[in-house]
Amino acid sequence: MTDSSALDPEDRKIVTLARSARARNGVPEGAAVRDETGRTYVAGTVELESLRLSALQTAVAMAVASGAKSLESAAVVSEAEAVDDADRAAVRDLGGPATPVLLAGLDGAVHTTVTAG
């Protein structure tokens, strides 16, 4: 378990943004990523008849579409107990295996921090 109050302010920010995206859009998960320049990309789960993306996959795709070259950190707010392997792979593809992925509960408290690798 990670003490949320001990988080870097920039990591705390992406957790807050992910939580807000989830609540605002009424989706199961919210996510945010921060690129190498400090820009953030925020997304929720996408569930269309022809397209299904997790919130974290959507946030990574938004970063790529906006020209990000790398990621510094990623966060997902979910009821899940662990970060999905496909989500970690998406973060790893852009950020590399050492990129931290924070998993927070619906209350915004970070429960787990893993690497994308």
C-alpha cells in the first residue's frame, strides 16, 4: 500500500485527474498519464459496440496522438485489485518498463504502485 500523502505532487495531480474523469463521465475507470514534457492526458473507459479500451489505454492513445515521445508516470482509478497486463503494456510501449503506474481506489487513495515492465 502506498501513502497517498507521500506522493510527489505531480503524481497526486494525475490521480486527482483520473478520479475526476471517472466521476465526470460515469465510467468504471478513469486514468491520466504525464508525458516527458509534463503535459497530462486524461481519459475514461471507452465502451462502444465496435471499440473497447480501458481508461489507461485511452489516455496513452491520447498522449501518442498528441505527439508525446515518452511517459513519466501513469495513474488509474478503479475498483480493480491490480493493474491489468494490457494496461501496463500500453504504458510500457510509450514510457518504457520502469514507468510507474499508480492504482488508486475510488476514493483516490493509491493502493499499489507497479512498473509498466
